[in-house]
Amino acid sequence: MAKEVVLSGIRPTGFLHLGNYFGAMRNYVRMQDEYNCYFFVANWHSLTTHPDTRELRNSVNRVVAENIACGLDPEKVALYIQSDLPEIAELYLYLNTMAYKGELEKTTTFKEKVRLSPDNVNAGLLTYPVLMAADILIHRAVKVPVGKDQEQHLEMARNFAERFNHRYGDVFPSPQAFNYGTELVKILSLDGNGKMSKSENQMNTIFLADEDEQIRKKIMKAKTDGGPLAPNSIKPDYIENLFTLMSQVSTPDTVQKFEDDFNNSSEGNCIIRYGDLKKQLAADMVEFVAPIRAKAADLQANQDLLKKITRQGAEKARASGAETLRLVREAIGMN
Ligand code: TYM
């Protein structure tokens, strides 16, 4: 039986961080053996918010390098750059006729970006979810490993696909957001204010390129409080976030010890020591990030290799994209 098709992408708008890794990339690495995988760097998407392109090529290379450093094998997956796949642009054009202004204006990410940059509310920003649907549907992907913040975009991609199928005949399967846990992941900023992100809250974001000392410093500064007031309390979200990170990089025994300390703590009898938890988390995080950082740096110094990898990825992706476009044109009657 043919393997199911998987697709996901990352915008080259800054340094990759733990949110990107635990929300998305960790799944990519696990999926590469089981599925037919396409992963790409979304450089067209970045133009909607980052029109200055002086740093773009560098950022694209870094995202490619960091994906490989995290464990993606370019022989197993197609790893490519969005602008190397013109097929996406044609599909974007067709899908734009399935998307309504009202629903695009209601998209959470659009409203957020309008709030942050009221002087740059361009049409590309408004139709961002349509381009994202085209990225997915160009390979007729069914599973899309993403973090929680992309859930609404996936719902929109399903709507556009359904409308296309309804209007012109069945071409697209229904793409679903995917995570190997039960729920999509959202890693919070270390100060507890919003999600970890490439552009906001940089001092509270751990980047895969951070030096050991920066990692330690940022984690030791992470928000905590005076400890739980009753045994088996519900954790505040910023404490839950530290446990989530710990569960990714520390041993199960270590996590259990701090879980037990938390659950046995109460007012006047605080057993959990957040200072110790953060020290342990910092040590384990440094061990986790250091080899990724080193491998990514090596790869970035080898531009020829990166070029070869993305060229090979684009070739594979274009074959798949061309076949989808053939079906799309036939369905519409554009052939
Ligand atoms: P981007 O570049 O913002 O983020 C890349 C991936 O990382 C996930 N992520 C997070 N997960 C958990 N916690 C966080 N704090 C966190 N921050 C980021 C994102 O959910 C994403 O999976 N629109 C996409 C890029 C894109 C795309 C696509 C993705 C373009 N076309 C097609 C999937 C399919 C974006 O801006 O991701």
C-alpha cells in the first residue's frame, strides 16, 4: 500500500526555538520512516510580514540546516524551499476563488498581525491561509504535523479542499493537523506570557542556536511562584510549561521526582524547589541543544551541500506537485 502523504513547513522569519521543535519538528523526525514526507521552508509566507529580504537567504539556509541537525534525513524526505515549487502559486490562485473575504478577515493570526503591524495589512497577509492550504494540497497531504497555533489554518485548508471537490470533483483528501501525543502542543514563553515565538519575547525563548550559558540564564529566569498551596494542585500554566519541557529532555525518573515533590507540597510545607527544578532542566536542556547547535553550524558552513539537498528535495516535490496540478486542471477544465 502507498504510504500516506505528510507535509509541513516553517517560516524563515527568525531563529528556530523549542516551540518549533516540540510542536512540530520532533514529529517530522518520527514520521519520516512511516510516511511519504514533504517538509519545506516557507519563504513566500515570510514576505507577508518580513518584506526586507536582506537576511532571508541566510535564514532559509539556517532553517534547512536546523531541520537536518534535528534528525531529518534528506534521503528519506523531500526537504525543499517553497519558492522552488511554482506549482504552489498556481494552486494558490485557484484556491483563492474558494476563500471568502469575511472568513479570511476573521482568522486569528490575521487579526493578530493587523494588531501588531497596522501599516502593513497587505493582501498576502489576508490570504495567508490560502497559500498555506496550497502548500498542503499540492501534495494531497493527509497529515500535517504542526503546533496548536496552526489548528485554525488546518480547518480552513479542509474547507477550501471540500469546496474545490464540491465544485469541480474529488481531487483532494481532507488534511488533518497531527501530533504523536493526544493533543497539539503549545510551548509557552518562559515568562508565561503567550507562546514561545521567533519574533516576540526573545529573552524568554530558547533558540536551537543558543549557547549553553544563554540557555542556563533563560531557564533560571523562567517564571515560577511560591509553590502550590494544597497537595495535588492544578499547575499554573507557566509551571506546567516547565514540566512539559522537562518531560522532553530529562529522564522519566527526574520528571517523576519533581512531579511527586509538587503533588506533596502544600501551604507551609513546600517540598518542591523550583530553583532545583530549573537547575536540572537547564542542565538537561543544554545537553539536548548543544549537539543540534553544533551540527547545524557545521551544515551552515557547507552551502554546497545545503544547495544539493534542497535541489534534490525540490525535484521530488515538483514531480508530486505537477501531478496534482494535472488533476486540478483537468477537474476545472483548464487542460
Ligand atoms: P511557524 O514558522 O510559525 O512555526 C513552525 C512550526 O512550529 C510550530 N510552533 C509551535 N508549536 C508549539 N509551541 C509553540 N510555541 C510554537 N511556535 C511555533 C508551529 O505550529 C509550526 O508547526 N504557517 C506556518 C508555516 C506553514 C505551514 C504550511 C505549516 C506554511 N505553510 C503548511 C504546515 C503546513 C507557520 O507560520 O509556522
